[in-house]
Amino acid sequence: MATRIQLDFPVLSDLAFRTRPGRVAGQGWFGWIRAVAARWHQRRVLEQLDERSLRDIGISRSQALAEARKPCWRR
């Protein structure tokens, strides 16, 4: 049985990822914390993808691991 994994990469372009904490219009610290939590989750999923899935999204295992090892507060 195949495992279905949903990645939400469009959230990476979200305003919360491009601004400093507290600078997201109308969201403040809560928006920043939500963005950090989403980033953490996406990096854990990225770390667990198999070679076929990585090829589908166009990145190598080393690129995936480099991204997964970054702290969740870093973009």
C-alpha cells in the first residue's frame, strides 16, 4: 500500500516567511509562530521522502537533507 504524503510548498512563499517576527500585517507573533511550525513540519516530511518522490520534486537527497537540517526559524 502506498503512503500518501501531502506537501504544502506554496506556503514557503507566504508573507510570514519573508518578513521579521511581528511584521506580518495583522498577524504579529502568532503568524510568525504559525509559519515556523509549518516550516518545521515541511522539513520533517522532506527528510522522510524516498528517492522517487525527491526526483518528482526535482531535488537531490543531499539538498533535501541540507534543508531538513536547518533550524525551523531560518528560512
